[in-house]
Amino acid sequence: MELEKYSIGVGDRFGMEGKAQVRALQEAETMGVRVVPVWNKSNREHSIIRTNPQDARKEAEEAVQRCGWKHSYYVDADHIGLATVDRFLESSDFFTIDVADYIGKPSPPESIAAFMKAMEQFKGTFNIPGISAPIVVTAKLLESLAQKYLGAIGEAGKVYRHIAEKKRSDAFVPEVSVDESNAPQTPGELLFILAAISREGIPIQTIAPKFSGSFLKGIDYVGEKEQFAKEFEDDLAVIAFAVRTFGLPRNLKLSVHSGSDKFSLYPLMHQAIHKFDAGLHLKTAGTTWLEEVIGLAASGGDGLALVKELYGRALTRYDEMCKPYLSVIEIDKSKLPSSEQVARWSSREYVEALQHNQLSPGYNVNFRQLVHVSFRIAAEMGERYLGLLRDYRTVIESNVTLNIFQRHVLPLFVGKENLSRPRRNTAAAGASV
């Protein structure tokens, strides 16, 4: 199973937006660019929503059938380890192996010694095509990298082999995620992480490294874009070199776990992947849920009433909602509107506060982040929430398709400006103020 050059994670919290997501990628195909969908959903999300991995598979299959999608599609066991992988084995064919908890944990001395001996040939100074500065490798650097990453890569190997024992090794796409380390990997670090992965016998097709800056949930990149662009290009060069040097799969590509909506980075990423003729996997699934909330708010009536209530409950349970995401959100509580304020909002005011349009004076980055991490409350509402999603299909599906196509696929994969920027929700524009 070989993952295509361009792919996008289109996870769906409540499993109702598959067709709208596929339509966005069909729009891209009319412009000559094929981007394949990967429905990703983590064990934690399944637990909160009370779904199971088979539900994600069913949604994907129904969406591609209903839309007439003729190309590949995948279902990702997102951020799994040995403790959680088994429930995904039957339904998934893409596995994001998350080893963040093992970074820095000790590895057996004999493993460190063997790794250092295997990497002896790289000691000294050498150049990687596409990177301006030479890579300087010392015994001290190799030992430091081995102590930091070998235990984590060893754990990834255990997970991969466990999956391969249950499924054919050529029947799934393996990804290794090291993006939750404390600091971004240098080109030299990434090179030797890939060397360790190769030695573990993991035929990874995507690697998710750590970049500089903050990749927060549902909002744009926070950091120095020039520094990100340099790191991104360096990583592309390292991957190309590692494929040739370590015998890794020829379609190995970067996976960017974006936290959703890193719009300011898309032009830089587009330029780089075309410069290197490289593939890319973008994981940007979370905002599909926000487009549902926006659609309900824009529809007014009971939809608006429900999302006002949802926010009020999120505010009351602020610490509970935020605790699992403290490393990937930055909310200024003093800038959150009160539940009383939100209760008085019109459809337009709610939409403008939540919709990711930085040119809008009503946009509230703190409000957006809190709603983003509060999908648990919608899950608790059960049929009240799901019933309204069914009632307001037209508005919601339009939101989901436009968001993925115009705001993600166009600037990143097609290389065109968002054709509707700044986008205004048509339903909200017609709502009474």
C-alpha cells in the first residue's frame, strides 16, 4: 500500500461530514491536483464521542461511494501506541505511531553502542543537497541523539511489528510522530532519527517532526515564518537524502500535524514542496467540528440557541475542557466573552467571533480555541446536537467543503489564493442582526 504524493487528514468528530470533505477534494481534482483523504480519529476522541474505529471506516466508505470518489482513501488510527492499537487493527489502514512519551527515556547501552558503531561513517562534516550549512557529526552528538531518541524509535518498532503481525505488512501505511518533543529537530537530528527508524525495519511513509513556533488548536501559526520555512525546506532535503542513504520507502514524506488552520504557512509550504518535488501529508482535521458549530449559529433559531448554550457550558467547565490540551492552546481568559454576552449575540456576531477570518473585527481567537476543545459538551448533548446537524445539512456541508477546499487545499496543494478571502458565511450574511 503506497500513500499518494499529497494527502490530507480529514477527521470528523461526529462522523457526518465525510461527503462534504470528499467534495472538497473533488474540486481540487478539477484543477489538476489529486489529494487523497485520510480520515483520522484518535482513541481519546472515540472515547469522548462514544464511537469506535469501525464507525470511522463506515463513514469513509459511505462518503466515497456516495460521491463517486475513484481514488485511494485511508482510515488513520491516530496517535496510537501498544496500549491502544488493537481496537484499530480491523478498521484502519494508516497508523500514526506516537512515541512522544518515550522521547528521552533510556535505551539499553548495547543499543546505543550498536547505533553509534553503525553511524561511524557519518562522523565529521558532510553536506546534504538542498541544505546550505554542512552537517557536523561528532561522537558526542551521536550519543546524545541515541540517548534521546533510540528508546522512542525502539517503541515505534514494537508497535509497527505488532501491527504487521496482525495485518499484512504491505496492507497499511505507517507514520512515526516525533512532533511532541520539547524542541524542534535539527537537520542532523532528523537524519539520525530516520536512520534509527530504518534500523528498526519500519517502512515509514510519513514522518511528523517538530517545527519551531507554536502549532495551537484551530488558529494560525504563532512564530517566525522565515524560520519555519527554512526548517521545512531542510527537512525535505533530509528526507530525500535519507531515502537514498538508508533505503527508506521512496514515497516517504513530511507529515505536518498542524493543529488546523496554519494559513500563513501554506504559501511557504507550497513553494517548498514544488521546489523539491516532494509529497506532503497535512493533518488539519479539527476544524470540521467548528464548521458545524458555525453552520448551526448561522442558521439561527434552535441551532443558534444550542451553540450559545454549548459555549456557556464550556465556560463553566473551562478547566475540564482545557486540561487535555494545555500544551496546544493559549487562551486569555480575560478576553473571553461572558455567557450573558454571547446569549445576546445575533447569528452574525457568533459566526464572526468563531470563524477564522483574521480580517474580521469580530474574530476572537480565544473564543475559537475554547469552542474548539469543547466538543465533549456537544457529545454529551447527544441527539439534540446530532439532530440539528441533520436538520441543517445544507449550510453545514457547504461550510465544510468551502473550508477544506478554499482555505486549505487551494493555497497549499494547488498554489492559489483563497478565492473567497475574506470569506463570509452566506447564511450568516442573511441572518437578522
